[in-house]
Amino acid sequence: MGYGFAHDLAATPVAVSGVTGGWAREIYWLAQQADQWPGGAYEGASPFYEGTSVLAGAKVVTDLEHYSGYTWALNAQEIAVGVGYKGPCILGLPWYQGMYATDTAGFIHRSGELIGGHCLLAIGVKIVWKSWINRFFSRKWDNVDYDRSYVTLHNSWGPSWGQNGRAKLSLSDLEALLAEQGDACFPERIVKIFT
């Protein structure tokens, strides 16, 4: 989860300096201390527990004054529009076996056994239309092909995962993952200008 926030803060065009892997782990541990579950993976935590919530991470990074706040997207349409118009979205998603590797087109799939959860950053979106019936209907959301439209994800596992650390997730799989208690957070970044 910490890397999802670290990747957001390191994103251009207004990257925050000093965001490292160590910073991401600190955010993760602070979020574990703030979330509703006992324990964590930080030193002295009991019981040992891997994982936390996107909400706890958003609160921590806001308290550190990197964000002025955050909003939530509730479905794939809101994520696609938000990424297209606002920028990156931090996703906390159920993680399936079929999401460990991409297919030949660069997609991960909600398939196989449910393994747990994972945090990623949605950094891009591509919308594919079902048909070009007429100029009024063709650009309406009802005409979006959810199976071929996708968000581009950036993962914390390095360039050996997916295609150089990135993968595509169809809007249909994204919608299903959100229905399984997935989270989608749009941070409101504070732009600090130094003179």
C-alpha cells in the first residue's frame, strides 16, 4: 500500500522529492498503526500482519501534508473518467492468481484463485467504443466496450512484473474487483511552490 502512495507522489509533472522505498515502507507501517486491525509488519507489532487499507494510507499521507484530501471512485466509469481528467488513482484490489503475470497483450485477469489483496496505481486509461452508430450515441458511456477498454497499472514489483512493471486491466475486471470490496482513491495533491 505504501508504494501505491509513493508512486502517486513521485508521478510527474509535480513529483515530490525524497519519495523512496524506505519512505513507502514508513507510510505502510504508519497506516498499519492507524487502521482498524491489530498488529502489523512494523517492528514490535503484535500480531504480525501483512496488509492495511487504502483509507489508512490516504489519512496518513494527508496528515503528512502531501494531500489536502482525497475522494473515492465507486465504479470503473468513475475511475476511467477520473484518471483521464484528474490523474493517477490509488487502487486497493482483491488479488487473483491470474494477476501475477500478463497475457501477450499486456493484460492481467481476474481469474484463478483469490490470493489476497494488493495496492497499485492506475496511471492511464484507454476507452474503446462498441460501435460508431452516429455522432450522438458513439461517445456515450453506454457505448463503451468494458472488455476492451482498460486502465494501465503501475506496480511496485519492479520491471520484471508485467511489461516493464506495468499492466492493463480491463474495465470489466476492474468493475468486478471493485464489487469485491476494492478501493479507488483519488488524492488531492498539494502543490508546493518554492521561491
